[in-house]
Amino acid sequence: MNETPSVDQRVIAAIARAKRIEADAIGPETTFEELGVDSLDAIELLFELEEEFDLTVEDEAVQGMEKVAQVIAAVREALAAAARGD
């Protein structure tokens, strides 16, 4: 039986693809500083998340985020909004 990856796992996988590192090296409490995420990486990460979740993520929504957990929460909020039709 195949389990569908959770939002957390999918966000971490998208970050791993964007940074070209192993997903096992990333957890919710991992900071962007630890991952060496710069402004160009952040843009690439946005594209990865938009593709992974078929969402449009506003640049402002991720500005100021410092941890993977914040990205996970923002994606969950965007998915909930999309489900509500916001």
C-alpha cells in the first residue's frame, strides 16, 4: 500500500530539490541560514513549491521566513484557502 506524502514531506522534498541536497538533511526546525538559502534560492524554492502543490505563492508570503516549519505552515494555509475558493 502506497502512502501519499504529507504536506511536510512534500515541502521538504521541494526544498531539497531547490537546494540539491538530501531531504533527510532537512527538518521543520531547519533554518534557511543553515541551508544557505539566498534570495535567488528563495525564488527557485517558490517555483518548486508552486509546481509541487499547483499553487500560486506570493513573494511577500515567504519574505521574512526563517525556518522550514514556516514554509510548511504557509503552504498549508494556501492549500486551505484554495480549497475554500479564496
